[in-house]
Amino acid sequence: MAKFIRIDMGSRTAEIGACPEKYAGLAGRGLTSMFIADEVKPTCHPLGKYNKLVFAPGFLTGTSAVNSGRISCGAKSPLTGGIKESNSGGSFSQKMARLDIKAMVFEGLPADGKYAVVKVDKDGVTFDEAPAEIMGAGNYDAIRVLQDKYGPKVGVALIGPAGEMKLTAANISFADPEGNIRSAGRGGLGAVMGSKGIKAVVIDDAGASAVPIAKPEEFKSAAKRFANALTTHPVTGQGLPKYGTNVLVNILNEAGGLPTENFRRGRNEWANNIGGETMAATIEERGGKTTHGCHAGCVIRCSQHYVDKQGKYITSGFEYETIWALGADAAIDDLDAIAYADREFDEAGIDSIETSVAVAVAMDAGVIPWGDAKAALDLIKQIRQGTPLGRILGSGAAAVGQMYGLTRVPVVKNQAIPAYDPRAVKGVGLTYATTPMGADHTAGYAVATNILRVGGFVDPLGKEGQVELSRNLQIATAAVDSTGMCLFIAFAILDIPDGFNALVDMINARYDLSLTGDDVTALGKTILKAELDFNRRAGFTSAHDRLPEFFEEPCPPHNTVWDFTDEEIDSVLAF
Amino acid sequence: MHITVKCYATLQRFQPTGGEVFALREGGTVHDVVLALGIAPEDVAVIFVNGLHAPMDKALAEGDRLGLFPAVGGG
């Protein structure tokens, strides 16, 4: 019987019950969002007593299905003020699934303001005081201390100093299979975890049995077809493993959609210095790892170990969006410097997208010079130090813009716009505007169709076809985010129909269901509707679904502008 | 005429050693450049000419900037 665990941080008690009927058919984002919509008071303070934090593995997590180990984290976001689902790799989710835990809910506030480590294993839930040595420490050391204490194989979810300070860009970090760091990055969920007095959650699946499969033979056959789609598609089979997500720098630069110097233009002259090709060559030359997976069973392996000139590890999960934000938007033409910044984001436990965009905004405000790598790293290190300026930076791009009186602040619903200029990649602009998550490329990745020519083609510079594209991708993404699958599987299943069918077949074989593709679409719609309804009850209107007005300025080299009408924008999620 | 050509990702190895400037007959197409560089046309998934998506049979003009990509993705 699947377990549903409610953990009250006020009394430090846990109630382990059967999964309520209404959540039995849900998982991942579907579960976290329906739960938040049901149980969290939409008008609550995100750091107050009415907010709840929920973790859920996906439908297929813990099985032998490749790439199924993602975890969804949900709460009301302190950054956006709306509903949030932020997902991550790492080993935590698979351990939850093997312990047959459908969801873990954290409620209440600590009576004494102290931080706890919550331990979950087959015998239940226990609470320890957080070791003094990890309070205020960097996340790498903290994971080491926790794995020394609780076992080298335990899954770890933790907050860093940024979460302890309850900064609105604080993330939740997850240990990967090697004890390095993956993050549920966006929306400040680390601050919610901090507000509940949770320094870390450790999970030990020792003694757990394998995830039950209703129809093992059918599952095995579908899993094989699914893996085949991922390994044969050139994006998931070749491009991502070889170059990582950072392969996008050069293609966005060619397309004129690589926002440079706080979104002043869409192309620069130094892009190749920070791109995936240069990064892979540098890693190879220095003896690092060009490819590894963020969770066991990943066959795409888009992550890497970026190392210094001596071959010593600096960071992993070194993603395009972070490299874009520091390398192009903040004009830091130096991959090593960006890698040290990425490491510091992980140590502090802060969203590398939000904070990197905030650095570019700080440069625009004249706080530090454009492109100054040393000044940027000093500024980022102030987050951990807790200086007033560090706290402002750690509160995100909008906070920095507000403190310095700027109007050129690239955010929607207070969340930083990532890596693709909405004037040159218009489909993703509609996603930024309308997703209930705040500006988030992953919520409906129209870049695939606008730029990469995956899943068809829609002209990035025109308006035609973009409304439907963003809508359909947002619906499909909400469903994929419920499976535990890495979103990058979409590159393969958008082009290979049997890959999509195999995904549905795996879910059916796991649970003895008979879902069809239409049911998957219906699920995506149900999730989005619940999220939109939560936001409406939290006070959001269509006025919040708008891009900042500076996007009316032409974006070189194409000199296109953001030109969707309010009616067109409002039609994206009108279904 | 001369154009600028940039080969990326797995096509990088076809980048002319002399640099990005490429001599081409008047009216030459993307396809002509791809063949001249020794790239199999089916390995080219995305073509940009002056930052705009272009088909393989697009005729090029003096000073055009051509970007050639295999299938790539990320996000």
C-alpha cells in the first residue's frame, strides 16, 4: 500500500498513512500541484504556518525505466507568490519510490526556531538536531557530513546558507549518486524548507523491496522500446551526452536569441568561448568527465564534471542557462570564472538561473562593471556571508532591479527570464508570460520547435502558430513532469511516436491501467487548471501574464519586438 | 563571392582550417557549401543564414553568414 507521510515540524512528529484516494492516480508534479491547490491557503505567506512543502516521485520512478528518477517539489513560492513545482535529479526520488512513499508533506513551523535533520527509512521517520558543523556551511561539506553520519548511500535533500536565510532565490539541493549536487532550483523552495526548520532530509532505502510492477513482461518490453527512442534520437543519443545543455550557446547566438548585456541584443562576438564545444574540449583536455547522469538509470547523461587546469573538480550540472546568464547576459567571457560561480551557487544553495540574471541586473545598475568576473564572484560570495548586498542578490533579479531603480528587469511574476530572448524565440516568450510558474523555459519549451527543429517547426520570429505551440507544450510538460522522467526525453518522443507510446505503455504496465495518449493530455490539462486556479485564488489576474515593457524595444540582430496582443496571450491557456 | 561559414557541435571537424571565410561561385547554395566541406547533407539538421532558418537549397549572397548544426538540444 503506497504511503503518504505527513511530517509536522512544529511537534516533530510524523504520521504515516495510506495514500488518500484522490492522490492515488497522481504522481510527480500532478500530485504536488493538486495537493498544494487542495491544502495550501492561496493567500498565505509562503514562509508562514499555512504553507506546505511536498516531495513526490513520478509514476515511473524507482522502476528500471531509463531517466525516470526525477523528484518534484511543490509549495507556494516565496519568489512568485504563486504555486510552484520545481524538479530535480539526484538519488532521493528513487529511494522514496522504493520505500513506496507516494509523497512526503512538511507542515507547521518549528516551535523553537531550531533546525532539524529529518531521517526517513523503512521503519519510519525520526528527527535529529542538525549538526552544528553543517549550519551555515557549504552544501558539498554538508552532504559529506550527513553521508558520514547516516550512511554513504543515503539520499539527501538539503538547504544551504541561502535557505537558512530564507532568501527568495534559495533552492533545495539533492545529492547525486556521487555525492555531488543537483537542484530543485527555481522559485525559492529552499526558503520554504528553511522556514520549516528543516536543514536536511535524509532517506535510506536499505531493506526496501523492488518497486512492484503489475505486468512485468509488458513493462520490460515497453521500457526497451522507450530506451531505444532515447538512444537513437540524435539529440538525446549524441548531442546532449557529448556537449551537455551548453551546446545551445552557439545555436542561440546564430539565431539571434542569446540575450546579451541584460537583454540588449541577441548575439555577441564571444559566444563560442563559452559554448558547449569549447567546454567539452576544455574538459577533455584537462581530464574531467564530459558526460555523466544526474541519477542512476539516466542514459542521456547531459551532466559533466568541469575541472580546473590541474584536473580538480569544480562543478557538475554546469548548465546552459547558468553559463548563458553569466557568460552572455553578464558578459563574463570566461568559462572557468563561470564554473567557480556555479560552484558557489551550489555551495550557498541558490538558484543559479535567478542569481546569474540578478548579477547581470546588478551590472546594469552599475553595482559592478560589465563582464567583471572577479567582482561578480565576490558579489555572489556575499550571499553566503549574509551581507545586505548578498541578501539582495539572493532575493533575485526583481529585488536587485527594485533596489537600484531599474526598469530593465527581465522577470515575469518576479521570476527571472532565462536564456532565450522572447523577441527572437517568440513561442517561449508566450510560455514565460503565461505559465503559472513565473518565467520558466522548461514549462513549455517552444525553443525545440522554434530553433532546434525538433517536434516540427514554427518560425521563431513570427507570431503564427506560437499560441498553439506554447499551449500544447505546456500541457504535455505538465504530464511529463508527473512521470518522474527527465524533461529531455521530450526531444526523442516529440519526433519518435513509438517512444511516446512506450512511455504510456510503461505507466499502464506498472499500475495495470489502460491509459491512452488522450488521457495523458487530459492529465496535463487538469494539472495546469489546478495551478492556474491556485494562482487566481492567490490574487493573480491576466495582468500578471505580461512581459516587462522593455521588450517593446527592438532586439538586434533581427530587431524584432514582443508584439503579441493581450488577447493572444490570454488565449494560450484558455482551454 | 565570399561568405562566412561556421560549423558547430559534431560538424565542427568540417570547419575549414583556413578560418570562416569561404569562397563560393555566384549563386551557390547551402547544399554546395555543405558538399564542398565534406559534410553529409543528412547530418545537417539546422541551417541559419544571417540568423534566419534556411533550407538546404537556399541560394547564398556575398557576405552571408552561414551556420550549420547537427541535431542539438538542451534547456
